Amino acid sequence: MDADSLTISEARANLSDVVARVRLLRRCALLTQRGKARAALVPAELGEAINKAGGPDAALAILSKRD
């Protein structure tokens, strides 16, 4: 899944379109502030899988073990 990057203010102004793109194209949208990634919108299935893994920290730990 490729990531699209947009500022938080761009995302706020176009939230419906951003959510539709994430949902339909199954792409992550990285939200930036002052050029740094601050948050991400992800397809619901990925968010649910992260929650089932125990949250973001647990999911990262699981993925780190795969290397």
C-alpha cells in the first residue's frame, strides 16, 4: 500500500475525499505538519488489525520481529 502525503489543513478541508480515497483505493494518507508526518489515515481493516494486535506499539513490535 503506497502512502499519500498531505497537510493536516488540506485533509481537514477535503476530509470526505481523503477518506474515500483511503477506503476505495486502500491507500494510507499521511498527515503532515510543518513537513513532518504527524498521523495517518488507514483503511478500516488495517486499523482493526492493529487494534487486534494490541495497538500500534504491539503491531510495530510484531512487524519488527519479521525482519
